[in-house]
Amino acid sequence: MFELTRTDARATFKDLLGQANHFLITILVGLNGVRSGATQIDEEFRTSWNARSVRRSAERSRAFALDLALVRAVDSLDAYMMRSRRRPFALTNNSFANSMDGTGQKISKRLAVFNTFLDPLPTHHSAFIRLAIDWRNRRVHSLAEDIAGGEDIESLQQYSEKLCDEFSGLMVEELIQRYKTGLAPTFKEAAAIIRLTHVAVAHFDAQLLRDLDIRRYLSDALAMHLGGHGDAVNTFSLSRSCRQIWDHPTKKEAKILRALRLIGIHPTGELKGRAVPDDLIDDLLRMTSAGAIDFLSQPAG
């Protein structure tokens, strides 16, 4: 039995944000050492770093790092939504795809489209994400337009206890105050936003997996893996890769299964994701290189 546990879009998201908490904590630990004077400055930095106030420099750098965490979390969520619209396509509903094409540069509009065409996020999660998007915009763009309205603030306040429980003691009123005054998030707030984006992507991706045309998606994902160039498939590269795999009599099966693992399809004894029919896997294993090239060269879904 085989399963697909995530879309290519979610793999991209995890590449961008999967270790964010670890990296952020590492940076902040280092800055605490700078602030306390416990950190020794390496020779390569001595000529370019000469802070008048080490403590003040560390505090400002901490705010900078937390801003970057906020930006990375929001941008990774946006990358997930955008990547869902690119090959291998996770959006099989034409209206959904067309609505995504009309969102321009607006992350908030893409979130609204996902909430419209899929089971929406809980109200307080959507409100929190919109506030995070707005907060990110304010910290990066001085002329950014507000998107988090009074209803979002009210939702966060209404669900403050639930958010506190879900996000390790998050203090909603303090978060709202820092957002309103344009300050950088605290570590706890940045960590909550990082976790929130992971929760949102898991919520949406489970539904995209559920609705996939699995045969078409597998074909497209394999084609992109073996011959992809940007958003297109290079015919020559695809043909060469297929011959290297399907014309290898002793290692053909191992090579095919490895290629499947690299696009997220794994054997499993307990189904947790989207089932991939055994007969589809058997078809791939029986194919000749010419048959594989033909199968993988079909128009994108």
C-alpha cells in the first residue's frame, strides 16, 4: 500500500519554514550572549562591528530577527498557496485556480480564496493570520494598507483563552497592543505565528490531497521531478531520465520507488494520507521507457 502525505506545495513550505523555530532560538541565544558580554567576537567581524552600546545593538538586532521570523512565516504561507497553483497542480477546481490567478500581489486575497473553495480555517485562526499579514506588511512597507479590521481584533479577543491554550500561553491583548503600536513581535508571538502557518497549511493540504486526481498528479509530479525546468518539462531531459530508470533491468524497481519517494509517495502499513492505488504503482513498474515517456508527457492537469 502506498500513500501521498503532502502536496509539492507543502514540501516547498516545509523547506522554507520547517526549521524556523530552531534557527530563531539559535539567533536569540547568540544575541543574549552578545548583550551579556559573554560572546567572543571572531576576527572576521572586528573591523566591521564596533557597536557604541553592545546592549542596545543586541536589543535592536533581536527586534530585527523577530521581524524576519514574522516575514518568513507569512511569506512561506504565501509560497504554499502560490505553489499550489503551479505544476504539479494541486488545485483541480478550475474556478479555484482562476480565482487564484486574480489575486495579484495580495496574500490576504489568496487566503480568502482558499477559505472560500476549501473548508475555511477557524474564525480565530483566520483573524490571527490576517493580523500577521498586516503586521508583516507594516514592518516591511511603511505605506502598507491595513487589512486586519475591527472584526479580526474582536475575534482574537473573543477567543483569547483558546488562543492562549493553543499557542503556549500567548497573551492576545499584549499581541494586539504590539501590533497596533508597530513594534516587533516578541519571541512567543513570532513562534505562535510560525506554528499558526503550519496549522493552516496542514488544514488546507489535507483537503487538496483529498480532492486530487491522483493519477494525473503523480504523472505531473514525476514529470517535473525527472525533466522539470521552471514550470515546464524539458522533453529531452525527461526522455533521458526515463531511459536511465526504466531501461535498467536490475535496478528498475528500486529506481522507480526512489523517484516516487522524492515526490512524496511512500509505502505504508497504516494509511494516514491519500491512498495511491496499487494498480497505478504496478503500471509504473511494468512500463517500458517508451511507455513511461508517453505516460509522463501527457498535458499537465
